[in-house]
Amino acid sequence: MQLFCVWGQYAHTEEPFFSNVFGVASQTVLERYTPDTLAAIPLADLVAEIAAAGRQRLKAPDDIAQTLHRLARRAFRLHPDEQDARHQSLVLHLDTIRALEHQQQALDKVIARDMQAFRQTLTTIPGIGPVYGAGLLAEIGPIERFPSENALAKYAGLTWRPHQSGNFDADIRPLTRTGNVYLRYYFIEAAERVRVRDPQFKAFYEKKYHEATHHAHKRALVLTARKLVGVVYGMLTRGQIYDERKLMPH
């Protein structure tokens, strides 16, 4: 389907839409329909197909179907001679994405298997599985290298440059952007998952989110990642499993 070339809003619409443009349900639409055929299909049939492709897990498939109908009606049409080539190109790209996802899944299984050989406790943190746990351990190395959690945070680049003028302290202060970029990535990505699954981190994230005046999600997530640094440091130095009552910094 020529959605990416004729529907500029497909991945950027503000209307109810797929949470993952490259998820199974979205790929089903991309492969099976052109704007003309999508605009012509009865709405009830499209809702049923989207719900089935999403294994009944999608929120409001009827709203998604209505959005797709509106996009299809607004989309400009390609010349008929271009349609087949565009469609085939898109199908090949989707096949490539699936192949890469399959390789990633195989690699994740290897990492999970190899992690069993290590004595570690990071995967007891809700939301941190073997892949992110392995990434954190690999980039941190021996925890004895760091005399404090602040030293670990600095190494990860999760510190901020002061930006002050008189009594004014800027709400937007950039990260130092120094240190290990891979470790910073793992901490931030892990924080995104932990904040969803752990009540303490969720409450902290929401507090920082509502305090922010700009870039609320980004600011709250990075601050949550910085908090996670303290928890990880405490667990690694003490050899403890996760216990929010003892390890969550205030």
C-alpha cells in the first residue's frame, strides 16, 4: 500500500491511531489496502479486521478505523502505473522489518540464556529484563570503580550543567552530554519501563511530569533515570535484590 507516500499523516496524525505504526495491526492495513480500497470498505468490516489483527488488545479499534477512513478520503492518489511499484516496495520494506525483528528476538533469547550464568540482582527491579539488565551491567563494569552514585551518574551523563542568573534557576537545564552514551541510553530506556511497572517510580515520574513547564515527559523520564541510578548503585554495591523500602532514594 502506498500509505507512506500518499498519506503524509499516517504516522503523525493527532487523531486516534495505532500506538505502534509498525505493529501487527498497522502492518495488516499497510499491506492489504490502498487509499481507494480502504475508503470503500464498510466501517464495521474494517473495525473487525483491525480488532482481529490486534488480537483484541487494541484500544478503541472503531476510532482507529474512523481515522483511517478520514485519512483515505483526504489522501491524494498516485498514477495507476505507480501503484504496483509503490505497493511492492512497501511490502519489501515490511518484510525487512519483520526479518530484523526476528533476529532481535533470537538475540534476546541468547542474552537471556547467558545472563543466567551471572550472579546479579538487577532483573528483580520491575520492568528490567535480561536485555536491559545485561546492558547496564556491561556498561557499568565493576561497581567498585565508582565511589558514589553521583560518580556513576556522571559516568552515565545523567548530570546537569548549572544555568543560573542571580536568583533565577532555569527550568530547562541541559544534560552535560558527557560520559558513556550507551549507559545513559540503557538507564533512560530502563526507566521508561520501570516507571510503568513499579508504583514508587510511577509516583516519582508523575510528580516530576506535573512539575515541568516544558518537555514534561522528557524531563520527567530523565529525572526518573537519575533516580534509577541510585537504586542500581545501591543494589550492586550491597548485592541486594530490589526492595523499594530500602533502596528508593527520596
